[in-house]
Amino acid sequence: MTAAGDRQRIDKWLFFARVVKSRSLAAKLAVGGRVRVNRDKVDQASHPVKVGDVLTVTLDRRVLVYRVLATGHRRGPAEEARLLYQDVSPQPSPQDGGQAGPGGLAPLRDAGSGRPTKRERRLTDRLRDRDEAE
């Protein structure tokens, strides 16, 4: 925590809440304009956050929206990190390409697309063996 007691640097909070793997990555997110606090774009890693703020973090394939419930003291286990925020992210729509989210199922692929299964490879090998024998 900071000296103010109720505010914390955004890069530290993102690191303690396990949004990113390192504090330097959290700083890069903040400086890169990929973090918003209460809809205002953050341009410094030292931007303070407090309890009640709503953070919008844009990652590679998803957008996270978190309400800050507490400031962190350390980067602890995941259970401890989940106590720092409330996830208010929107649910992914079916039009988002069917990406599997946390706890979601992997998307189904159409038959015949992608790599062949072992059974399909055996059938193909049998066909090739017949063609070579003739």
C-alpha cells in the first residue's frame, strides 16, 4: 500500500491482482494506453487507483473490466488476488469467433478441417497401399 493508505499505483495493482505476469508488463500496459480508470485513459504507470474505481484493461484477445475492491500488499496466490477485484467484464458474444473464455468449452471444429485423426490417417494409408499394389 502507499502512504495514503487507500491509493496504489496502477502497475502495482495490476501485478498484485495477477492481471499480468510482471510489474514491468503492467507498466507497459499503462504507458501504452491499454488501461482506463473510470473511462479515462491512463498514460503513466504511477497513476493512482483507489477502492471503487472501475478498470478497463485491453489485452491481446480480450477486454477485462474490474471494479477495485481493495489495494494489495503483495503478489500472493490467486485466491488472494481475486479478493482485490470484482469481475464485471461483459460476457463474450457468439459473434466473437467462438473463442473459449475462462471456464468455457473449446470451440468445435468442422469435420474434415484441421489435422486428420489417427483413424483417418490409417484409412488414407490403406487407400495408398491399394493404389500401389495395382
